[in-house]
Amino acid sequence: MGSNLSGPEAHKMAKASWGGKVIAESSATVVVEGHQYFPPESVNKEFLKPSNHTTVCPWKGTAHYFHVAVDGMQNDNAAWYYPQPKPAAAEIKDRIAFWNGVRVKR
């Protein structure tokens, strides 16, 4: 019964950091194509700045981006999310993922 994840993997924290700061931390990420998608409430929004950049994935939909900004440094378009994903990617709606030098460890 229940989850087939057990032991330390079941509640292992994923942590995203850049510029010496923790940007996000959660044990409830969703992994898609090797990227950890963090629940929005687990992300320190003070480090995210709006970006007008978007990209389109054929099966996930249109991704919208944030710049990651820490102590006067900015990492352009280093975080993204899908506000209206296609049905195949519904589980990552509004979840935030990172790349471009943001370290994500689990």
C-alpha cells in the first residue's frame, strides 16, 4: 500500500542555489527531463525578477522565465515555469525549475 518510495529517498530535500544563496528547497519536487520542478511556495521569490523571455516545448507548452538575482548579480532567464502547460505536463503547472549555473542538488 502507498508509495513505493521508502527510506531516505522518500523525503530527500532538493535544493537550488546560486550566488551563495538558497533559491529553493523542497522534498516535494517533480522531475521532468532531468530537471527538478519546485513547488512555487518553496521558492524564495525575493531572488526572482520578471523576464519577458518565453520558449515553446512541443509537449509541455510555453515556458515563462525569471532572472535569478542575488546581491547585485543577475543570472538572466535562469528559472522557468509553465503557467498553462499542455495536458501531458499538467503536474508541473506553476512549478519552477532552474538551469544556467543554478546548482540543484538532491
